[in-house]
Amino acid sequence: MAASLNLYGDSLVMTTGKHGADISSQRMDDLDVETILYALQLKDRKGTSLDLKCGIGIQGLRLASLGFRTLLIDWIPVNMTVLRVVGLNELLPLSYLMKDARALESADLPTEIAVCYSQRFIHYLTFDEAVALLGLVRQQMLPGAKLFLSVSGLLSELGDIYQGKSHELSRRFAPLPESMAEKHNIHEPVCLYTPDDLVSLCQKASFSCDRVYSSAFGNVRGVFTTA
């Protein structure tokens, strides 16, 4: 039996083959739960929800099941997502856009976004790319809307001998050491974050910070509101 990927016992469920494991299809972490609990408070279900770089799309499926018009965005083929189930998009208000997030334009995004969720993705962008993308999404969000965001942590095991560790945030973008890249199937350069770094990123994109924290593994998670 293969060793567990991390202290949670997760397996390496592939997405692109270079961008880590799909964790949401295996368990709900606390940010997943917090997103759903917040969505449940929005009883009128006005606005849309966005699962940015969705992977298989499990969290977006949960949001659509609550009645939100939900857009999944990723660059993997649709037959690798939950929408491979024929007719699912007719039962639920769920749609998919296959596109590199770095190439997104305003017209690609839903208007009046009430909930935006993105886990374990934004670290694949340079800091400037991440600011630009979150700023674009921010323009489509309702006043008081929430962003639920996580990134790989500089103080996790990924950052132990990471080449970018000593670089300032705006220049921090480097591959993981080979052994760590193989273990986590992360074969693209990444920008690893501290909690303060994640706050800085979101503030530059015009979000205010509700709270930010580190997981037991050392990844960084936060909840942010349109400022």
C-alpha cells in the first residue's frame, strides 16, 4: 500500500499530473466546511458562486446543491470533473469553463459573485499574476461577498529547502526540491506563502481580511471580504 501523502492520510488523486492532489474529493477540511456554512446563511441564494481551479469540482458541486448558480473553472477536460456525469448540469445550476486562469477575462466570469472558493491553486501563479487574477474576480463580486482561499505554506514541509524561501514575496517563484515535488506531485514552480503574505496578496486585490491561519500541515488558509 502506498504511503499517505500527508498527516491527514490523503492519497495522491491526480488532476493534471503536475499540480498536486485533489484533496476535496477525499475529505472536507475546515475551509470547505466554513465555505458551506457561510453559503447556508445566504438563504435567498442571490448571486453566484465560483470554484476557481476546481479540480474534480466537488466543492462547486456542494455549492450548486445548495441552489447557487455555480461556475467551475479549470484547465482540465470536462470529462475529468463531476460534469462527466451526463445530465448533472440539467439537475443542478452547475457549469464548467475550461481555461487557464491566467487568461481569464471579465466576460468569462459570472456577475454578482457571492461566494468565491479556491483551494491549493493560487500558489501556482507569480505574486503579480495572483494579484491580477484576484483583482479581476473582485470586480465581479457583490459588496460583502466572501473569498475562501488557501495556498501552500512557506512554513510547511514544502518550504524546508525551497529555493525561493529567502526571496521577497514579489520575486518568490521557484520549483520545489525534487524529492518534495515527487512526493506531492507538484512539478511546477510555486510561490509559497506565510499568513502575512496571504493577507498582503488579498489586500492588494482590494479584499479585507476576516481571518487567516495555518493548517496542521502548515498550509495557509483565509477568509476575506470585498472591501
